[in-house]
Amino acid sequence: MQKLPLVLLLVVAPLASPLPLLMVPASAAPALTELGDLSSLRRVAEDALRVVLAGDLTAAQLRITDFETAWDAAAATMQPLSPPKWAAIDQTADAAIAALRAPQPVGADAQATLSALIAMLDNPSGDTTSPASTDLAQAFQVTNADGSPLPCEVALKTLRDAADGKVPTDQAKYDALMNKGLERCNADDDKRADGFFSDAFALL
């Protein structure tokens, strides 16, 4: 997602007019994860889904922009806490944003991607991440001794050396992470690039 100024205060603006009660995943408890309390972000995603279900895709586009702004603002704080989980939410959010910003957005697609985003905010690790892959990701160095981000070129070389002769457990996901990492590395965004490379490393 496009990098925006870092403003960590998440503001959830009320909708202009009340909407009828619709079936939206309930948030009975705060969305507490290794990334912190994601409840504010979840509420924005819920609002977007609610207006999609009400048939107002224009309002949903505004709400997903609110989500994108808040998510990008918190990236510098959240991503270092758990790069794999941050990346999982980031990719799911990208899908929801793309669905709503399509030239001719489809309500069903927006509903599906927003529902997936809400579920991911509740459980960023998902049920498919094995302890082995988590340990592997943690073994991938993404910071220098002083805590600064490792140059992404160094992280990329480490990843490519490790991948030599190996087949990723999920080739499509691996390729997508590599592409995102290369994109952020080319933009001199070491921290986010290292995160994507770390996630790719976990698939080896």
C-alpha cells in the first residue's frame, strides 16, 4: 500500500447516516495480537463491509481509504513486532482495497475480501502457519546490531542463497512476497522489503 505520513492516532469517523442492521462479523472482544490492539482497524473494516452490504460501494471506498491511512500510519510501529503477521494482514488488506478500487467494483468481491480482512485482523497467524516456519522466519536477520533495518540487498542475497536448490512450500505465495520485497527494496524501503523477504524465507 502507498506509504503515508506516520500518524499513529486511529480516528474512526461515524457514518453520515444510520444503516440497517446487517450481518457483519461481531467484535465481541478486542482484536489483541502480537501487533497490538487492532480493534480500531477492525471497526473501520467492519464499517466498510456494512456499507458494502447496504449497496453503497462509494461509501465503502471512503472507509477502505480510512483503513489504508491508519494501517500505513501504524506500519513503522507494528511491522517490527511480527513481520510475518504484519505482512499477512497487509496482503489481505491490499486485496480488499483492490476490490473496492476496481474500475467497476463488484459487491460480492468487496464483501469476500473485506470479510477475509476482518478474519485476518482477528487471527493474523491463521491456522496454516506451522511452528517450524515461524522459527525459520525468526532466524532470518532483518536488523543490524544497532536495531536499524538490514540493507534489503543483503537480506535479498541471504534469501537467494538459502533458496538455492530448494522448492518453496507455496511457490505462488513465495513469488508474490519476492515481488513485493523487490518493489519495496527498489524504493529504498529496507524495513518493509526485509519483512517480505523474511516471510518468503519462512516458506523454504
